[in-house]
Amino acid sequence: DYENYKRYPGCTPQTCGRAVTDNSVTREEAMALRRLAERGLALAGSDGGASILDLHSGALSMGKQFVNIYRYFGEQITDVFSEEDFRLYREVRGRIQAVIAETFDLDPSLLYLTKPTFFSRINSTLAKTQHDEYWHPHIDKVTYGSFDYTSLLYLSDYGTDFTGGRFIFMDSNGNRTVEPRAGRVSFFSSGSENLHRVEQVSWGTRYAITVSFTCDPAHAISDPAMPITSV
């Protein structure tokens, strides 16, 4: 599946695959990141069922569009997020990167964070725009050209916090389903071997972080940092 892509030795998938781990991020860390997401998304949120918060670009769902959270809220942002929030985010991102590198036998220094990398909040509200329609089958490498590896860190529990919302790999010989659980990380190579969709959430609220990686340094992004405000 990767024959048509530019190859990066030590990073481009030699074998395509997927895995799930419950051992890279603790439940307590997942709950702390969920509180971060709740505080950020409480500032606005989509009119439809799917909202995103991207700490890198500052994108935040607001009504039927997006605003830049850093520009829109300015210095108020320091009342919402702390240095500790960003430190935890960076630490967890690093652990996810390490487990992907270990599983796929990659050089972790050749794997780069790429965009979009974001928090998502999904509930059962009816979709108002195309951005709210998260349930369509797709291939990440097609949707986001820079993706080589995709990961999802779940911040809430299927069956307790929400129903529906499971992650489904659509294989030719049948579907494989991942049940979200706080602290669970699901990760996979981003090509056509991993066609997938998310079930529609039927009750409650599902929180997750999508963390994506590229082999192409031209598409690398930096970890987010607290904006510097004037005193």
C-alpha cells in the first residue's frame, strides 16, 4: 500500500498494521487531559455533535465554524490552561510516539508530529455541518496526506460515559472494533490497509485525542506551548 508514497528509511512502514495498548498512559493522566479538553471546549463548541480543540493551531469549534482560541480569548487563556497541562500533553505525546516506534520497529527520532493533532468531543446532537459528520468511512493518508501513523488516546469509557462511538476497522473479511476506554491508545499505519469509521454516539459524550505522525520533516509541527502574554 505504501509503494506510491515517498519513502523514508527508518520511518516509512515496512509492514502495515495496528495495535492497542492500555499500558502507555495511565487512567489518571487520561482524566487530567479530559479535564483540559472540557475546559477548552467549554469556551465554545460546535452546534452539531462533534467539536474539536487543537492546542497546536489554536483551532476551536464555535457554532458552525472555528476560531483561533489564542487570538479570540487572548490573555484569558491563562485562566483556562496551565503550564502543567501543556507539560502533561507533551509527555503523553512522547510516550505514544515511543510505543508506535517500538511496535513498528522505527527510529523514533525520524518520526515527527504532524497536523491536525487535536482533542475531540462527540455527543448525540444532530450534525449541523459537514465537520459534524465524523462517522463516514475514510483512509487517513487520503484525508490528510502527511499522515503515516495515526493514534487515538481515549479519555472516556464506552458503556459508562457514552454508547455508540466505537472505532471500527473495516477489513475485507469483516470488521474489527476498538472499544474506547480512558487511557487506551489505539494506533495504526495510516494507509488504505486501515479503512475505518467511528460509530455515531447515541448517548453521552466521548472524548479522545487524535495524535498523528509523519515521516516527512517538511510536515513536522512543534509541541504546543502556553502563549506568552504581555504583563
